[in-house]
Amino acid sequence: MPILFIGIDPDTGNDDSPTVWVDQERKELVFQGWKPDPELAAECAAFEVPGHAKGIPGHEAVIRVPARMVDMIRKACDAVECPTVR
């Protein structure tokens, strides 16, 4: 099943396009966002909580998504939990 497009940043320009999709088969949210500045990436990598290794594994990434996309993210959560909701 192809991924379901949910939405794109309403303030997107020619070079910026944070986007939200849902992979309904895998039950996953898929995000495209901005790379964080090096200081934020380092802060995320240094963060420790119980059960979470320090650092960001090579197969994972930190991205930034604007808060104005919260409604799209909620819609994506609904779509992944209840595939008939769109």
C-alpha cells in the first residue's frame, strides 16, 4: 500500500517543504522536516532518559517540524490509528 499524503507546511516556499505522510501498512508516521542546527542536534544527542541510549543511532535522524503543522500531525495520528479516517 502506498503511503498516504497528509499535508505540507502551509507556509512552504520553493526550498522548504516539511511534509507529513502515513504508512498505513506499517502503522507509522513519516515526516520530512528541516535538519536541526548543530547545537540542537548535539543537545538531542546528549539527552539521556532511562531505557534510551545516549546519542542518535546512525539509522535515526532528528528533524524539525513547525508547530503550525500540529493539526496535520493530529490528522496523521488519526489516520494511522483508524485507516478509514482521512
